[in-house]
Amino acid sequence: MKPKVAFFSFTSCEGCQLMFLNLEDELLDLLGLVEIVNFREAMKEVLADEYDIAFVEGSITTHSDIEEVEDIRKRTKILIAFGACATIGGINAIKNFQPLDDVRKYVYDRDWDKIDTVPTMSVDQVVDVDCYIHGCPVDKKEILDVVTSVILGKTPRVPDYPVCVECKLAENVCVFDKGLVCLGPVTRAGCSAICPTFGNKCLGCRGIISDPNVNAEKDLLAERGLSIDDILKEFRMFDGLSEVSK
Ligand code: SF4
Ligand code: SF4
Ligand code: SF4
């Protein structure tokens, strides 16, 4: 029996699910290994309501999201937080830095008090998560690595070293030398340092590594004339739920 796989989406742009569909060369092989039973973005049918693997994309931002993800958890053996919105709150966590009612009024205008919303949470702030696929969007190779590991009953390896490691392996010119502020020294690798490789700064979309030398990074940034507020804003874009953003 193939493992039953389902996809669910909460507050997000659904771009991470698109990355799964964009696997192109590998998708048919992958579909030979698993049975997709629920995937609103790709099919109408719902073929099962219990899952071996559930990909959960998006942040939890409403009371109904909380109830729904708790229900999915009960019906799932291995729950994968899928993409930055799900793993670290992502861009949706920016709203947590403003009074919630101000955000509701700004977004929903005169009907603001009819809209259900709670401060943004990552999926693991609500239910237990078994695996993480980081990034905004997720990396296609990492999807394959994680799915393969899960099917084989292995624990997926999630990099816990900085983007700088991959950046140096790619022999990139450091974007600090171009006057940009890069969060690569404290951000989890796994994306092949794609942003610096194309001349851009790392914005920290894969989250902060578990043992970052954050103070050194702050000093590094301050040496370049940035205030602490500027620095926090840099962390807050994707990592607003992390301690360093508080
Ligand atoms: S992590 Fe990024 S690409 Fe994925 S759903 Fe969230 S906003 Fe979209
Ligand atoms: S560009 Fe960014 S990721 Fe690359 S070495 Fe410099 S600080 Fe590190
Ligand atoms: S370089 Fe940074 S911002 Fe770009 S994909 Fe990697 S972790 Fe995300």
C-alpha cells in the first residue's frame, strides 16, 4: 500500500504547494511512491480522511485555523510543516508587531470587527510537527529529500548551519562587500545560497539556525551604520516569531 499523502493550506500564498507541482522531472516517479488523497490546488476529489503524511502550508491566524489544524493532526501520522509561513510564521508574522485591532481595521475597514483573527502562529505553536521543510518558497530538492526519507522511515536531515557555508562553496562575492545587509550568517542553509548567488542579500526566509552567533551578526550590521531597529526589521521580515525579533 502506498502512503496516503494530503496537502493543506492555511494563511499563505500557496506558492509552496506550487513548488511541489513544479517538480516536473520527478513528479511522476514520486506519484509512483505515494497516493495523493487530498490536494485542493491540484485535484477536486478527496479520497481519504486519514493520512500517512500531511503537508501543512501556511501560518495559523484564525480560531478556525486552530481547530482545523488540530483536527488534521489527529488524522495524520507524519505532519510536515511546509514552507516559511508554516515553519516560522513567515511574512504573516509581521502583523504581530502591531495592535491586532489596528491591523484588522487597516485591512478590513468598516467590517473589521466581523473578521476572525488571532496573532500569527507557526504550525508547531499549535500542534506537534514531525518534519520541517523550510523556505519561502520551499526548495524542490529538499521536498524530494524529505519525502524520500519519510517513506524510508528515516529522519530527514535539516541543515543547521548558516547560508554562508553554501555561499562560500558557491564561491560567491559576499554581498556585504556591495553594501547590502545579508542575514546569511545566522540563517539556516539548504537553499544553495540562491539569493547571494544571484547578487541579492539573504532575507532569512529559512529561519535562524539553532545556535546563531546573533550578537556578532548584530555587531557586524551595526558596523555598517545600521541601527538596532533596522537590524530587527531585517530579522522580522520572515522570522518575526523568533526571540531575536522580539
Ligand atoms: S512560505 Fe512563501 S511561498 Fe510558501 S506559502 Fe508562504 S509566502 Fe507562499
Ligand atoms: S553574501 Fe551573505 S551568505 Fe554569502 S557569505 Fe556574505 S553574508 Fe554570508
Ligand atoms: S538565501 Fe536566504 S532568503 Fe534566499 S532562499 Fe536562502 S534562506 Fe531564503
